[in-house]
Amino acid sequence: MNLAGLDWKYIARQFVPQHKPVECAIQWATQDHPIINRAPWTKKEERALGDTVERHGGRDWVAIAKELGTQRTASQCFQVFQRKLNADMSRSKWSPEEDRVLTEAVMAYGEGDWQAVAACLDNRTGQQVLHRWCKSINPAIRSGRWDRDEDVALLAAVRLYGVGQWTKIAKHVPGRTDVKCRERYMNVLTPDVNNAQWSADEDARLVAIVARVGIGKWSYVADLLGGRTDNQCWRHWRSLHKR
């Protein structure tokens, strides 16, 4: 972005005195400039980005953004490449050593500065380390049988926020993740759970839906079937295939 001719000292002093001139320049160049392209990235644009990064060796992101020529900022190009195109960053399986380093980094930097935590690991983003810690290895996470107090807290939070707001709801059930809260409510506590015996018509519809949408998409299967939870659909489909 062209910043020439702009007096950032004057702009900062006159309009945003709580920020330094350099902070104003960065904010304008990376966030607020009207020329910045904020549209969703197309597949063609992503392929072009990958080719451009390869030519530059992934070093000069300002030059990469300029050569790409789609009015993206250097920051946008870097983030999309790391999130979608960098094979090293897209690794999903965590090793025990990574978990150990992550735990030590969280102890050192706390739960909040995830970029600093990510810097302690090779090829992991702040979002990845946040997700790994909060969903999997945080020792505060509880597993196993739910007790009555947890169910009461979960039901109260669902009434407060509504079904679907699982991240907010989980904050009211210490030690349980948003995923665990959703599973507990949708599979056990919701008044909409149908625990009656499956009918022959439901069996036929379940088999047809799974054949159409594929195995593993149980939430989608449950939505299409109606009246059954994703867990019920999965378990019943397994039982049908064992017969």
C-alpha cells in the first residue's frame, strides 16, 4: 500500500492520540485502506499465491502481495498461505513431544498469548496451539461420567444462550469443552431425544441417507432423518450393519 505523502505524526496527534504514528501507518496499510481486497479468496487466486510464494521462496511477503496483483496485503497473503497452502502447517497429528513443549510454553506464557506459545513449536500456528490446548491436553479438561451438578449447569447455560452457542455455554461448565457440552445436551439432555425403538421406515431412511451423504457425517444425517441424534444414528447404523 502506498503511504507516501501522509503525515502520520499529524494524523496520530490530531485524530488518535492514544496511538503512535507507526501504529497508525500499520493499521492503515494492513486493515483500513479502502483499496484492500476483503472478498473471499478464490481457488484461482490461491493457486496463484502458491506459485508466487514458490518463486520468492516464502521470504518477501510485501513483494509476494505486489506480484499477486489482487490488492491483497502482505499479511493477508501470509495468513492464507500458512492456513491453507503450507503443507508443514497443515499437519493435524500432534506428537507427544509437541504436547510436552506446548504444555511447558503455556506454563511460561499463560493462556492468552498464543502467538508466543506457537513460536516455541515448529510449524504450528497460534490457532492450532489454542485448539490443541483447549480441546485436548489442558489438564483442567474433565472426561468420563457427568454428574448432576454439571447437567444442571449445562441446562441453565442452554436456557441462557440457546442451543448452538456451545463456546459460551462451555464457560459455565468448568472442565468440559464446547464439543462435550454439545454431545451431552444433544445426545442425553435435550427433550427432543427420541428413545423409542427404531421403526422399519426409519431403518430404511437411515440406510438411504448414509448411502447418499457418506459415512461419518452423522450430524447432517440426523438433521435429514429428523427425530434422532447424531449419536443415535451412528450407533443404530452400526447395529444394522452387524446383522
